[in-house]
Amino acid sequence: MSNPVKLIAVLTARPGQAEALRALLDSMLAPSRAEPGNRRYDLWQDQAEPGRFVLDELYADADAVAAHRATPHFQAYLAAIGTLAERTVFTLDPAAVA
């Protein structure tokens, strides 16, 4: 049995790019949530720093993550994100998940 995979991405807008970053992240919501292996795709905004966002993603397994990364919407995101934000991604395996 394969394990689910959790991705947490922390994205901090570069100066003057917060609105463009938010628009890019918003454009990812519907197509990512529609992927067959996606279990969760939520966007959070930092209360203390409004230009910082956190993507909380959950996939059925590593194959679903690979499928997500191969989609046109993810490839467009990847092409744009470097100019809009600093990005840190954590790829997590379940340790003790309810």
C-alpha cells in the first residue's frame, strides 16, 4: 500500500509582487483540486505578513504528486513563481496521522 504525501509550500512575495502572487496561487486552486490524486489543496495567508502564503497540499501517493507536477497549470506556476516569490517546499511522509 502506498502512503499519502503532504506538501507544504511557503511562498513569500517579492517586493511589489503580492497581488500577482495571489493571482497565480488562486489560478492553481480549481485545477489542482480537480486532479484525481489530490486529496487537499488549500491556500492560507499569514496574518502577520499578508504577502506570505502557505499551500497545504495532500496527495494520494507519490504518483499523484508526480502527476500534479506534470500538469500544464503546475508548469505555468513553476515558470512564474521565481520572479514573484521566495519559495520553500516541504515534502512529508505520514508519521502519526489521524
